[in-house]
Amino acid sequence: MRFTVGRKIGLGFIVVGILIFAVFGYTISIVNGAKITLDSYGQSNKQYNEIGEPTVQGLESLEEDIDDLSFHVNNWVYNTTNDLSSLHAMNKILDTLLYEDLKALDEVSTKWDKEADIETYDEIKKDLEVLKEDIDLNIRMVLTDFASKADVTNLFMAQTAIDDINPKLDDILSKTHELREKKESESAQQKETMNVKFTETSDGFSFLFKLIIVALFVLVVGTMIIALFTTRSITRPVTQLKGILINLGKGIFPKQKVDPSNDEIGEMSIAMNQLVDGLKRTTDFANEVGKSNFDYPYTPLSSEDVLGHALVKMRDELAENERILEQKVKERTAEVVRQKEEIERQSEKLEELYKDVTDSIRYAKRLQDSILPQNSLIERLLPESFVLFKPKDIVSGDFYWVSETDEKILFSAVDCTGHGVPGAFMSLIGANALNQIINEKEDKPAHILNKLNKLSSEALNKSEEGIKVRDGMDLALCAISKDMKSLEYSGANNPLYLVRDGEISITKADKFAIASFEDGEHHYTNHEFELKKGDLVYVFSDGYADQFGGVKGKKFMYRQFRELLVSLKDEPMHRQKEILNDKIEEWKGTFEQVDDILVIGVRI
């Protein structure tokens, strides 16, 4: 039996096929194991998103509301000023916020897998029910308003009850805090488990990659061995034919014919000699036709010579086609030139339009900067102060305002609807309206806000079609007596923070924005305070607390903002500004700034 070329090549393919099959089988095994690990990873990730993270968020909200409840209950019982803000806050927490927190936790607690955690949560719920009954009976029913505090018996009963309520609040807060920390630890373990499973999958694929490299090396070595085995009988004559074909592809014909052998490659050599002869004649004809010598004689090799007949037909058509193509090229060249000129004109128009829009926005920034108080005015009126102002865009929806009357120094942090150009227009309206009101000799914050609401509503609601604009402003406005002994405050959605002796107090704003209601429909509250030397007063927009960032990409939040302000109580005002700026930049990291940021601080 003759060992033909086909048998030689077949043997080589069998060896290579065995190697490929082995690698392919192991690859399937690795991929199947990775699929199982990824399925387990997906299940762990689903459990983390549906149970772990909502549980931690719910417990954080519950813990914060219980902490606020403790503050407002004690503040209502022991506060002697005519301030009902703590009463309202206490009622809201007891009647609404705690119910919402427990409702959210009830939905997710049914999925907890530890009975001890469920029992702890049930204890917290029962303790809250008992606590609410104690507060309702001993405080809310006894001290219903400020007038009821005049009754010494009522006040004594409430203060006696608060001594019993505070330990219960601390106990509930401690249980909630411990449960939250435990759930945070479980969530962290879940994430660690997911990372381990992901690492296992990655290691498996890494090993597979190394195996493929090794298999590739084996295949290369095996191929070289097969090549050495078949070189004399296959590779050399095939290489010779290959060289002829490569040269033919370059238009180079062999100088002599190939000597054929008595095997299949020899038959290929005979066919190659015939191919070279035919190509020489066809090439000569094609060269002449390419020179536009359409009269050059040429006869196809046979009646079935498709290439030869096609060349003859091409020769007959080229003359006419050449004339037609030249005319089309001229026409299309002219059209391309016209289109290029039109594109260039449109590009120039777009560049001019972009420059005009950008210049307009930058001019609007100069207009907006002109309404902001000069640093010299701020330093004169409020020497111990700072203004942290970080617009999100070129122009801002936040602005700060400082002015004075004969008896008072006024300052305000204003947050207009939106940011960028829309917010900047609102800021111009707000600043002009505030200046107009001050020129009318008004210096009481609540009266100023009522007039500002009227002026803003009139400015925004004018439209020929009768369509009203519902944009508005949130702000906190303060008026400090020039002897620095008293402060008045009124706010639209934005509160006032006062830091005294290392403790922070919150004066909440009225919950309706400027220009959100008709004149006379609501009236803003005027809060008055006695000041002490060293007091720190802060007003701000919501941009600082609402900024996303940190490790988990969450909001900074007001609670963390308050803790930061308290920690800065002993720092000079210029240093407070630097620390606040550095902190929010560190928190933001790679996240985009979501809103304009404005914080004003004043030391008495």
C-alpha cells in the first residue's frame, strides 16, 4: 500500500485532533464549574440586594428617628421658650416616621434567617409601643401646648415621667444600634463571600488560560515533528509550487518549467506548467488592453474559457466605458467640491453658535456675580464669618445675600429651583426682590419672606397665555442686632443651626417655598433668640447634605453634616471653610457634583 500525500497529512491531523479534543474537554469542565460558581454568586448578590442592604438602611432610619425623638421629647419638656417646633417634631415622629420605619422593616424582616434577630426586632417593636403609650399618657396628654406648661402640676408630672422615659429610649436606641451593627456585619460577610466566589471563578479561568498556553506549545511542537516527517515528500515540492504561485501573484513568471514527479504533487506540477502558459498569453493581452490597444489579437483557450471570453468582452466595452467613466468622474468631483464647501459653511455656523452660547452664559455669570455681596462688605459687617460657595455649573441656582439696616445685619443662604441657567435667572429675581424690600425699611425676617413671596409670585406668574410658572426658592434668613445680642430667623424649607457649648440646636423652617403659594395663603414664622459670645450660626442650601459619595456612593446626609459642624466649634472661621470644602471634595471623590453647594457660618 502506497503511503500517499493524503495519508501523510491525515496522520498529522489525527495527532493534532487528539490534542485539541483533550483541551476542549477540559475547557468544558472548567466552564461548567465556573457556571455553578457564578450561579451561587448571583444568588448571594440577590440576597444582599433584597435583604441585606434594605435591612441596614431601614435600621439606620429607625435609629435616627429614635435619636431625634429623644432630643425633641426632652426639649419639649424642659424648654421654657414659647417654641412649639419640638412638640410638632415629636408628634410627627410618633405618628408618622416610626410607623413608616417599622412598616419598611416588617417587609424585610420576614426574610431574615436568624430567629435571634427577629426576636430582637420584635422586642424593639414592643418596647416602642410601650414607650409611645408612656409619652402619650404622661407628656402629650399633659403638655398639649405651651399654655399647659404654666400648670406646675402638669410640668412636674411630665418631668417626672421623662426620667422614666429616657432610660427606655436609651435602651431601645442601644438595641437598635446593636441590631444595625450586626446586620451591617452580616452584609459585609455576604459581600466578602461574593468576592471569594468571584475570585474562585477568576482563578479557574486563569488556570484554563495557562493550560491553553501549554496546549498551544504542545501543538506547536507536534506540528514541527510532523513537519519534519513530511518535509522531504510533501513540503519541498509544495514549497516550490507555492513560490511559483506567489511570484505569479506578483506578475513574475517562472524562468523554467517544473519537473513533475510521479505522485499527486507531480500532477499538480503539470497543471501548474499549463496554468503558467495560459496566464502568459492572457497577461500579454490584458497589458495591451490596459494600454488602450483594443486591436491586439487574442483567442480564448477554449469555448469554456470563461476568463478569456470575459477579457474579449471587456476589450469591446472598455472604450465606451472609459469615455462614460471620465465624464462621471468629472461630474462627481464637482459635486464633492460643492458638498465640501457647504459642510465647511455649516461647520463655521456651528462654531459661531457655540461661541455665542458660551459667551452668553459667561456674561450671565458676570451678571450673577454682580448681585453677590462684595467680600469687603461681608468682612465689615460679619468679620468672624465664612461663605463656602461651590456652583455646579458656570452659573448657579444658589446665591448668598448680605445687607444692613440702621439696627440689624441681615444675611441669607438662598436655593432657587434648579441649577445652571434656569437657577441663575431665579437668583437674579430673588436678589433684586430682597434689595427692594430692604430699601422699603423692612428688617423683620418673617415679614421680608412674606413680601419676597409676593414679589416673586408676581414676577413669575406673568404670562400672556395665562400659564403660571411654579418655580420658587428655599432659603434661611437671619437678622442679627448690631450689638450681637439677639438674632431673628425665618426660613422657607431651610433650617437654622446654632452651635453653643459644643451642642447643636435646630430651628426648623416653614415647609412651603417662596413663590409656591398665593399672597396671604400662608405666613412665615419669625423666631427670636438671645445670643451669647462664641455662638456659631449656620445657614445653608441642601447641596452639601445631598452630595453623593463615600465608599457606598450614598448621600452625605444632614446628621453627618451636623456632627461635622460640632467638631469644628473651636476652629477659626476661615479654617472651618477649608475643612468643609476638603471634606465634601473627599466625600465626592469621582462622583459628579449633583447640586450647587452653599454654607454660611457666623461666629458671635
